Amino acid sequence: MEQAAAPNHYTVEEYLALEDASEVRHKYYQGEVFAMAGASLPHNHIIGNSYRALGDRLDASRCEVFLDGALLKIDDSCFIYPDLLVSCHPADLAADRILQHPSVIFEVLSPASAAYDRTAKLRFYQRLPSVRHYVLVQQEYC
């Protein structure tokens, strides 16, 4: 019987170097790297409209809206890309790569990601003391 190959384990530094060199984004969890699937056009429309609406209402000198390409550090073992987040923390406003202090995090639900967004991601985001709101947006209605 053939054994499954063990997953590669990366340091945070190796993961960040991989992200710099890759055209595909990856999430990082406990040394493992997972490629992220591309989003649908409706998903992108929701993110874009939300970004515009929030950006129009926030004081840009105090808070900023970040799109799904913004890397969020949960802790040294977990880095992920939320669909959208708002941060008013000075360190995030000055950051050039990694955010750590979001106030609001948005995830657009898809059939493939809904269960993960409602459970595991919620638990990740709850680790961040700065998070005040976690907003889930349903993109499909019956």
C-alpha cells in the first residue's frame, strides 16, 4: 500500500518569499501553504461595490479599506487574505505588506467557501483583539 506524501512545511519567511514570487495567492497555516481559488465575477462585484461604499464613508486620514489582496497576520502560524477589511490602526495604515489590526472583516460567501468562512475563519478572526465586526455577505439567494 502506497503512503500519501507528507505536506511540505514552510517557515513564515519561506512563505512570504513564495508569495512574492507567485502569481497565485496562498494562505498559510501552521507551516502548510494552500493555494487560493480565483473568485467569481459576482464575488468580485460585491467586493468592489463594498470597497467603494466603505471608502466613500470613511475618513481616509484615520481608516482605510483594504481589498482581498491584503495579507492579514492572525499570528505567527496563520496568514490569510480576507475579501475586504477595514483598519484604523496606525501600524496598519503605515504597513506596506502585512496587516494585523483590522476593525471589520468582510467575507463574501460562495458555495465552496461558506462553511469554512462561517467556522474556521471566524475562529481565526476571533483571535484578533482589534476585530469588532465580522460581516458575511451571501452572494446567492433562492
